[in-house]
Amino acid sequence: MKAPVRIMPCLDMQDGRVVKGVHFVNIRDVADPVECAIEYCKQGADEIALLDITATINGRKILIDVVRNVAEVVNIPFTVGGGISDIKTAEEVIEAGADRISIASAAFKNPQFVRESVRLFGPEKITVAIDVDHNVKVPSGYEVYVDGGRTPTGKDAIEWAKEVDGYGVSVILPTSKRADGARLGYDLPVIRAIKSVVSADVVASGGAGDLDDFCDAVEAGASILLAASVFHFGIISIPVLKSYLKSKGIPVVEKKG
């Protein structure tokens, strides 16, 4: 039987607050991260991601106090990213309560950091995030972006995902800049293309707008379904989403109790 898909609300954080943008810009305030985490655990989320979206571009580390405060209230796996660019910071984030660390720009700029993190912490602790945008000049049509989606690299995103998979990471999290926050559906071709070349779990991220979008992402190869806007603004609840997925024959993690 196919493994259940996991639902992962994403808390994009800026200055200690949960925020949400569209296409990585037009950022608006949403809520307190601890309050969000408590609510999503109550709703039956399977995992939570906390991503400090301005840490890298501002040249600072993630806000450890916020990580610690969220970790204290969650009872599900907790992924943390943003501003994690060395082993010491990775250790601090894990010690603060993160179950996994997510690295993006630092992974691209220093692949040895990925290899070393896998070796020291174990593959199950490491997620590599890949921000992508369309570019017909690279073979797959998808280019890697770094610095919070601001800087193009000229690197083919599918090729980079394949390299990352070779380092032994357990999860790859591609986010389409074009789809992010638009609520017009996930960028399915990039999910499909990455899943075809990796053995790691692939996260669908960026663009969920209705229930069918989640089903489409599973069909494309995603095993973790990440979303923000539809959850934050009450468009879709996690119980409704899980019921809908089950009605379509997609196994989900059943909430205990």
C-alpha cells in the first residue's frame, strides 16, 4: 500500500511574525507563529515548517527563540529553515527543538555543507529547499534561485535536485516562484520532473488554491503537501482536506485520539 501523504502548513516568518506573500513579494502579516502552530496541531497537521524568509538575505541567523517557542507547543515533526549556513547554526536549531533543518541558498553555495550535515545529523534530519523559476535557456526550463528567490543562478533546477539526492537527503522541497501565493495550483511539471530523478520525498510547495490542487500534486509525485495561504486565511481546513483526499483514494495520516 502506498504510504500516506503528509499535510504540512508552512509558517513563513519575518521579524518573528508569520507572513505571506505572492511570488515571494507583497508580504503581509498573518499571525504569531506559536498561535499558528498550536492551531495547526489541533487541526491534525502531520508536520509544520517554519521558514525565516529574510534571514539569508539580511545576512543573519534564524531567530532561535522563536524556534524554541514553537517547538515547545508542537507534537508533530517540525522543519526549520532560513539563515542556516553552517554546522554550528544547524546544531543550535536542532537543539532548540527542530526535527529537521531546511537549507536552500547555503546548500547551493556550499554543497559540502549538505554532505556534512547528512553525515553528522543523519539524512532524516536534512531537507534541501530549491526555489525555482521558469527559464527556457536551461535544459529543463527551470532555473535555481537563491537568496530567498531573488537571485538567479543559471543552474538547472532538475539537475541540482539530482545532485542533492545524491548527497543522501531525505526530503527535497522545490517552490515555484511563479506559483507561490497565487493560489492557481502547484507547478506540477517541476514536481513531476524532480520526482523522476530522485529517491527522496518531494514536497509540493507554492500555489495551492483548492482541494483538487492537492490531489494533482500527489499524482505528480509529491508525498508531502505544503501550503500556507489556504490554511492561514481559512480557505481550506486540514480536516476537510484530509477527508477530500481520502474520498479520492489517497491515503492520509489519521489523527490519533
